[in-house]
Amino acid sequence: MDKVLGQSVPRLEDPPLITGRGRFAADINFPHQLHMRVVRSPHAHAEIRSIDTQEALALPGIHGVWTASDIPDIGPVDLRADRAAEVLKPYRQPVLAKGRVRYVGDPVAAVFAEDPYLAEDGAELVAVDYAELPAIVSVDDPLGEFAPGVGTEVAIIPYSYGDTEAAFAAAHAVVELDLLTGRHSGVPMETRGAIGRYDAAKDILELHGAAKVLHRNKETLIRMLGRKPSGLHLYESHVGGGFGIRGEVYPEDVLVLAAAQRFGRPVKWIEDRHEHLMCANQGRQQHHWARMAVDAEGRILAMEDTFHHDQGAYIRTHGVVVPNLTMCLFTGLYRVPAYRARAHVRLTNKTPCATYRAPGRYEASFVRERLMDAAAAKLGMDPIEIRRRNLITKAEMPYTIAFDEPEAKDGEIDSGDYALLLDKTLAHVGWDSLGPELARRRAQGELVGAGIGMFLEEGGLGPSDGARIAVDTEGDVEVITGGASLGQGFETSMAQICAEALGVDYRRIRVIHGQTDRIPYGIGAHAARTTVMTGNAVHATALAVRAKALDVASEILQTPGDELVIADGTVTRRGRATGPSITLGEIAAFLAPASKNRGAHAPGLNAEEFFNTTETVFPYGIHFAVVRIDEETGHVAVERFVVAYDVGRAVNPMLVEGQLVGGCIQGLGGALYEEFAYDPHGQPLAVTFADYLMPTAAEVPDVEVLLTEDAPSPHNPLGIKSAGEGGINGVGAAIAGAIDAAISTPGAVTQLPVSPQRMRELLRDRQA
Amino acid sequence: MKPAAFEYHAARSVEEAVATLAEVAPDQGRILAGGQSLVPTMAFRLATPEHLVDINGIEELGRLAVEDGVLSIGACVRHAAFHRPVTDGGLGAILTFMAGHIGHYPIRQRGTFCGSLAQADPSSEWCLAAVTLDATITAQSTRGRRTIAGADFIQGIMTTALEDDELLVETRIALPAADTRFGFAEFSRRAGDFALAMALVSFRLSGGVMHDARLGIGGAEDHPRRIPQAEAALDGQPPGSQAFEAAAAAVAAALDPMEDAGTSAQYRRELAQCLARRALESAAESAAA
């Protein structure tokens, strides 16, 4: 196999998964394990007057019941991001509620039992006396108290540059919008799970069922539990989806570890779907007041946005990353001379929020692209033309978005040819004929229209990741990374990168990830950085192994190293396949520690290298939607959806396509179906799959992917950019534009998701 | 989502089932047929029956037959049994079409027609069929057998005329006249979701006008029911948009729809009106052959 990088080779991960031999969190069992059930608050906001655990403890099979007073030495779940921000610390979530509960689902007590049924029986017998308090349900409600003397507005964060005031004063036209994004989240097929085990013989505390950012979570858990770095390890098994929400440290992870250590027995907790929909991180809910100034030709002069960010009940591990991400790339692919944004981060008595795939970006793209559509309507311009006119050009690259605020991270865009992608998108959809065709159908009474959402992404945030690679005497390769696999094809893509650099069949490469006892560092799988960071680390390491192999082979084959090539694991002279050769396995044997031939070479055919960067990468995309609306029922059918995306360079186009299609469908969920609604008392209304409506195959079109590689990143040797979030980012924006077009009412959509009932209301407004 | 403890009884005959049920009914004993509604409710511990009487092993309850002009559906006949028409003509075809709207394929392999009636969810397709087509429901207990008309059987949300110690053993639907035309339309958020509203209609034609019109609406109110004002707007009229619009308007006027957090009464009323008309249009098209 000559060329494997960039090829859509089959996934290495699949055989166990498609033959039912996968091992997910629920499949992990240890002898003598206990099962944990969490008693959760039924109220959105209440004082805990008392908790009586006697009846539960008296039930046969119940091993223990904990409340906050049983774990006085364990602090709240610590921040991973924004750790230095003192202002956030009072808002962290206790592992078990102390004195007050702040959302329906807030953990109040933990029951440990011999089996999961008994654990639920015991949980029902824990008697908690609550005194209800008024709940803050809307982010626009008057501010209240999180705790005595601590308000519910956590922070007001500004991002700005340029003179917006002057720009608005001089504008030819100003558009102003009031927009809402609904609360939804990543809902992986596998719910969370955590199995704590204390290995007393080795004095190591183990967390199984971990995911996403194991090394970072290890740091958090060490701090919280007072363990030494060598005395706590995390283990990832198969993971049935993450999407940003799975694999953060949650109260349950801390509980199973503390209990395993105290009881001396393994403790297993598997989240049920009902819990998942109440307790796992949610996201997206923001209320924006945005405006934009344009000149007479539709050129953007300035953008302004103030928004309320619904953080839910606590600040979780991500700190205030989401509102920051909403603001930092708000201006998108456009040249915006002046910009001013302000985030009000507010707590409500609802499930806490954090990052969900394209965090902050989905929201920002909805708002920005709504502004573009509104400006086009106001000026009587074509929505595509106004966008084209404002695109940052290829000649302007690299392009820097520098903010006035010293703590705001500047956007240093590495590369991009946005106009080219727009041309390619329009050519792909056949816009020259599709546009008139849609107009003709509308003229015949159909409610059908197209919308577009253009967006900038950022990924590959460093600063550093490493890898270790070793070739064994059979010529098989082990690549040890600190990456994580959430189902995205991590093993395959890392194997491809290694195979290409080293010259071996990618199927002979075993990729290790998600085991903190195998490698002391790792960037995990988050914020679209795995392929860029870990991929380039694997690349650098594979090149080092290759250099060592060639060095030794040159000696053995008596040939200068630069005349040697490695293909399919065998070193030969260039152009002489039949001449003298040596396999990588033989070289590994030659380099064995006890080998008599090794001479001065360091033992083993292996290497450890790092990829360091202070730069990030900026992939970009265009989403294009065609919708058809049933005027009577309000049903919105998505006839076509195109994801055009420049990934710089695709390690495996099939895997990138999978990422983009999956993300797109989640985006359609947020645009049309999924919503974590709450009643006026803060009771969640979507706690089963009958109420939280994820789109199924019946609701979505065959998503068309237009993957381009026109703007490789100059910031890493492979030129790759990130792919995890490009499928979802602009979906809300494109669907909103398409609905407006279908009902010939610019600016109609001001809120996501557009349920059929809301659609009917828009249609009634239109008739009125 | 682990159910509370319960005692499981596997009945081998209807007599044994009702005898056991009589014994355990005071302790929240429940019949287990397909379990597609009951078991999830138990998993949430919203239902905590102390006894389950499993009737799946009773062979005679799996009986699905057409004889003497009557379609008989035993207590254990699955939704999937209707994937293909169970009888010639419009009735078999419409039941097949309706079955396709029930949940998803695996659910239809397990859930039962009679179980849907006993559950009496307002959005149940089979409850709408039972009411609109005047089904007769047979209940049995140690006290004997009795029959209940479909319209009397379903009394409200999850409320039926069935006593705690009664087993719904069979539903019977009289075969309609061969020239009867049927139409059904439903709206749900996603394929397989509970309907927000649905309409089942039938009528016969003679001399170019409709008669014996039936029009039932489900999903909109707390239980499905026929709308006599709409039926009156059809009888004696030629099929066509004028009569269909009038019947649909009568539906909208007659309904007192449910409201919930996500769905207003107005929206449900609009849906019911639209679906009544669409069901009528499809009936007009269906057996035009």
C-alpha cells in the first residue's frame, strides 16, 4: 500500500463494533462491585431542610448512603477551563448538593447497593425535606441570588475592536434583530458511565468508562481527591459518542472514585436516559440583540451583539468558554471593520450548560447570517451577493482579527479562499437553474426556498501533544497517544498518518488512546483538535522512527540512507525491489536491548516526539439548504442539504464526510426538532426520547458533502485542519434563511428550533 | 430506569389468567401483553404493579380471523399482523395503512391491538379505529364475559370501561359493506411519534352522494370520538371539496382540543381540520377504482 494518507481506507475500529464485541462503559464489570444510584432534586430551586437516610439504609442489600455531609473533604467539581478565574469559583457544582438544590436533577444523595435494582429501591426511600424557592427559568428574568451575597449574573464579558459608534452613525442602513437559540445538546447513543475501582495492592485508584479528555480530567480528579499523579488513572473503552458533553468530569465520576476507595469495592454507575436528559451538559440557549451597519453597496461597516447566555444552574468544567466562543469568531468569513460584543453570563435553575459540538459557533452563525439576510432584504440585494461582497479575500490571508481586550484571544486566520468555496458550492447545487426553479415552484403556490449559512471554524488549539511509536520484531507497530476516540475513527486516521510516514501497512498499526497509565500526557478529543495536534505528533514521531530505521538499514545494507526507501514495512534500495532488503521487524530485532549487533544505537526501534504550536487552524464552510413547508401543518421538510467544507487536507475523506454528515443531522435537530423545554417552575419537559425529538433517518435528507482541500494550513506539516464541527455550525443559519425564502418573508425566523407549531404561527403572522 | 420488584405470573389459559387477575387486582395486578407501554412506564417507576399476569403464552388469544362478516382480533395479536391486509377490501387496506403509523418496526412486532385499546392513549391509532368503526370489545373476568361498544369503552386519557379484574380478550369489527371507502391522515412531529392529531373516515356512495359517513378524530381531545356534525355535513352530499371543507370546518368547530406545553389547542384544531379534509380526499381517491 503506497499511498494511504488522504485515502478513504476502511476503519480499523469496525470489526469488534459490528460483530457485537465492543466494550462500552456498561460492559465493564469487576468482581464484588457495588452499584450506585443518585437521588436527585425534583425541584428547580429549593432549600434542603433535612435528609433522612435511615429507611434506605435499613433495606437489605444497601451498602451505604451518602449525602454531602459524608464527603466533607471533597470540594466542588473543579474547573478545567478558566481555572484562574476567581469570579467563577463560587458557582462550581458540589458533588452532592449542600443545603440548596438548583435544578431538577441536582444530585442530593448517593445510594450504594448490591445490584442496580436495589440501588433504585434504596434511592426511593431516601426522604428529603425541601422548602421550595422561586426559580429563575428564563435568562431574561430579573437577576437573583445563587447563594447569599452571590448573584446569578456570573460575568459580563466584552469583545471589541474598531469604532462601532462612528460606523453606525455613518451607516447607510442599519438592521437590528432580536434572536433566540433554543436549548439542545449532544445526546450520544451511549449515556455516561463511570466505574471506580481501587487497586489496594498497587495503591492506584482507577476510573473506567472515561472519555474525551482523560489526562485533563485526571489532573482535576487528582486535585479533588488528593491523589498523587501516579496514584490515579483513567481508562477509556469504546465510547458511543461524545459531542463535547460526554467525558467531562461530572459529580458521578467523583462519587464512584471516592466510594471505591472508601468501601474497598468497585463501584459502578451507568446513567439512564432519563438522567442523561436532565443532568448531562446542555447548551445553545442564548438571547441575542444584534445589529449591523452597512453602506449603500451592502458593505459591512460594523456589527454589534449583546446577548444573555443561559448557563443553567452552575459553572461546570468549561467555565465560560461557550460565551467566549460565541464572540471570538462572530464576524465569520466577512471583513468587519468594527465590532462590539457583550456576553451576560447568567445562571438559571435549569440543567447546567457547557460545550456542545461547535459551541458558541452554531449560535453566532445563526445570528450573523440572520443579519446578512436582513441587510440583503433591507437593501434589496441578493442574499448571496451581499455575502460575496463582504468575504475576506485570499489575498488578505493571513488575516488577523485583533481584539481590544487583552484577555480576548485574537483570531489569526491561517489560510482560506472563501470566494472559491462559494463558487464551488453554487456550482454544486446548480444555483443558476435551481434558483429560477424554486421561484417557479413558489409562483405555483409551493412554499419552497433556499438558504445559506457561511461560517469560520477554529481548531487545532495547542500548545503541544506527543506520541510514542515502537516497532516490534514482527514488524507490527504500536502508536501510543494521549488522544481519545469518541467513535470518530481516531485509530484509523492516526494509523494512516503513521503508515504514510513510516512506510508500513496501516492495518499493522495498533493505536493506543485513552489510557493515562500508558502515556503521561495527552490532549484528548475535544474542540476539533485531535487530528491536528495528535496527528502531527504521530507524524513527527513516525518520521523519527523512520530515520532511525534507515540509519540502521544503511549500515546493514551498506547503502547510503538517502538511497533507501521503506514500503510495506521493508527497506529496499530505491528502484530495486529485488535487491537486498531488510524488514522493520528485522531492524527491531537488530536493535533489541540484548542484541550483539546493536553497537552504539539506542535500544529499540522506537521514538517519542512532540508537535508544538502556538497557532490554530481555521477551516471554513458553507451550508446550503432547500426546504419545503406544508402550509397547513407547518411541517418543514428539508429537500436538500449541502455541506461544503474546506478541511485543508483530509487524512481520510470518508471519515471527514462521516463527521460532516453526523454533525449536520445534529444541526437539523437543533434547527427543527430538539429542544430542552422547561415549564414556568423549572420542571424539564423533555426527559425522554418521546419529548426530546432527535431527527431520525425518516426526517433528514441525504446530506450532500462537498469536501475541498483548497486551503491547507501553513501551520502544520500535514496541512490539516479540523473537521469535527463543520457539519453543524451553519445549519441553523441556513435553515432559517431557507424558511424565510420559502414563505417569502425576510426575517421571519427569529427563534430556533422552528417547530411545526411555530411555523404555523409564522404563517399566520404572514397572512395577517 | 429499573422497575420495582413485582411478581410474575405466566398464565396458560384465559381462565387461569382471569383467576389470577382476580386475585392480584387489588394489589395493582396488571396484564402483560406486548408491554410496549406498560414496561417503559414501569422502568420509570410511574407504574409499580406488584403482579404481572403474562398472557403471551395463551394460544387462543393470538387468534386473528374473519368469519360471519366479523373481523376478530385476539388479545395477543400484534400490530405487525396488520402489516399486510387482514381482509379484502377497504378495511384491510386502511388498517394496514394505520398500522404503519404506530411507533417503529420493533414496537409493532411486540405491541398488540387490544393492548392499545386497554392503554387508551389519546393518540392511539387503534383506539380511533375502534371508536370510528364501532368495534365491540369483549371483557372477561371470573364474573363472566361482557361486551362493550368501542365508543363506550374509551372514556378518557388512559381510562377505559375495563374493570381491574377484567381481561380484554377480543375486539370485533363488523366488516363494512364492500363499497365502503376509507381514508386516514395523521400528523406527528417525526415518523413513529404519537400523533398530534389524526382523522379516520369512511363513507359509501350511491347516486353520486355520500351516505353512512363516519368521521373520527384522534389525538386532539382526551379520547378519540366520532364527530356527528362532520358526518352530517357529508351524508347526502356529493364527494368533493365543498363537502369535505364543510366537514373539516365542522370538526374544527366541534373539537375541544387538549393543550400541553408544546402544543396549543388552536394548533391541534387546525391540524384536525386539515387532516379530516385530507382523510376525506384520500377516501375519495382510494376506492375510486
